[in-house]
Amino acid sequence: MLAGAIAAWWSVYAFVIGFPLGFLLYLALMRGLVLPRYRQAELASRGSDDYLAASVGMDWVHLGGGRFARTPCGSGGTGSREDL
């Protein structure tokens, strides 16, 4: 909202001011308020393969009841594949 207000003040340069300022405000708010409160395990693991799927030869398979498991690609797994 702040970025939009500043861009509206100088409407000739709105596209030059609004987008970069909005992006910088988004980054500042995410890093300052959101990420410290709501830690994301995939970011904290720093390079762990636990959150990768087919890129390391593993698939996520839906087991039912909101549960998922990682299985080797092409093994068929024990659950149903929603992407097939």
C-alpha cells in the first residue's frame, strides 16, 4: 500500500517507483516479521534432500488421511498417486 501511494504521488514514474519499492518492502516485512515467527523447515535445513522429490530420484506418494511418504521413482509406492 505504501509503495502504491508513493507511486501515485509521482504518477509519471509510477512503474519505476511502485514495483521496486513494493518488492523491497515485501522483502523487509518477510525477513523482519514473518520468517522469524514462522520458521520453515525446508529453509532451515540448508541443503538437506529431505524436501526434494523427483530431482533426487524420489517421489512423494499420498498414503491417505493427509499423510505422504517418499519412495524411489517408479517403485509404485504403497499409496495412490494423485498426479497420474
